[in-house]
Amino acid sequence: MNKGTLIKEGKAKRLYNTDQPEYVWVEYMDQATALNGKRKERVVGKGPLNNQIDCLLFTMLQRNGIQTDFVKQLSANEQLNKVVTIIPLEVVVRNAASGSFQEKFAVPYLEKLPQPVVEYFYKSDELDDPVINTSQALALGIIQPGESETLQQRALQINKLLQARFAKANLQLVDFKVEFGKTTSDEIILADEISPDSCRLVDIDSQKSFDKDVFRKRTGQLVDVYQEVLQRLIDSQEDVDVSR
């Protein structure tokens, strides 16, 4: 399979055509953004780390029955994905209070929520990714009847698996964002990426951040933090059964 022409460049990835139209070539960039892309910096080494973490996590999810767009890792910073039509919703799952949820409801930082909270955000840089509810998403034609329930159910399944996997690496999954896409047969599957760019992770013992918050808040070196996340996942992956 050969890498073709550039389709799109996003905040942290480039997408390329391939000589097989059902697949897309994904290249992770050495770039970090915050404030919905308003702050942007080159961070050497970030791309390969995000790619390797994403490949590891998507492989784990597939082994546990989650359908995804991931096909295989191609290089340190590249992977092959199935072509899907992305649903323009960010699906956020929260297990503990942080970020906008903490600020909006004045809940103490990292207070455990009695059950996971699922939120939707409309993917629009122009509108700054506003919160959106099911009725609004239906009215705008973003989703079809019944699809909100599917997205929520899948997100909660993914949450359970990720929580168990990160716990094996002594990391607490505070919250995370996922995106879904539709295949040519209209099947909804997990797409995009799961990495410290899209998750909030803290050390279970020290509550030290191991995610993009160190870049947002300028509290640490992003590459060092992501490298430790990857190493912890590698060191803890043998004989792991996250389905229990």
C-alpha cells in the first residue's frame, strides 16, 4: 500500500489518501495545541508517542469487542485507518470532577462522581465546540433517532475498559473525549484517537497529571509525561485482562 496525497491537516494529525480507497494513512505531528487551537507549539517527539499510545489502546479495545477504524501501525508516527464519515460530536465521559465540569458546578477537583457523566460537544472551531444536547443534535441533523443512545452506550463501554487498563498502569482516568464515525454500511464505530491529548490522567497515588494539562497549564514537559504514560502501558500490558 502506498501513501497518497494530503487530504487534510488537523491540529495534531495529517490524513493522506492511499491506493486503496477504503483506507486512510494517518501521520501524527509533533504539534501541541490548547484553547481550541489558539495556542500552538511544535513539540519534538510528541507525534510518535501519541501514535504508539493510540495504537496500543485501540488494539486493546478491539480485542475486547469494540469496533474501531484502526487497522495497523505503519511506523513510529503513522498508522492505517478505515475510511469513515466522522459524526461531528465530541463525546466526553467524566469519572471525576475536572475541567469545565468542575468550574461550571463548583465541584472539588478530582471528586469522584457517583456514576460516569456523558456530555456531547458540537465539533465546530468557529463556534468553539459548544455543548449540545440530543434534541439539538437531532434538530440539526447531526445524528438520527436512536443514535444518541448508541453513542452513549459505546462511550460507557469504552470508559469501563479504559479505566481498567489505565489502573493497571497506576493511572486514574479522570475524563476523556472520543469521536465516532460511520462506515459505508452506516455502522457506527470508534474513530479518531485516544491518547493523553484526549484524556485526563492522574497518578493514582500522587494525583500528578499525565496528560495535556501539563501543556495547558505549563506545569511540565509534555514529551517526558507522554513517554512515561507509554512506558507504564507497555510495562503493564502482559497478562492484562481488562474485561473483568
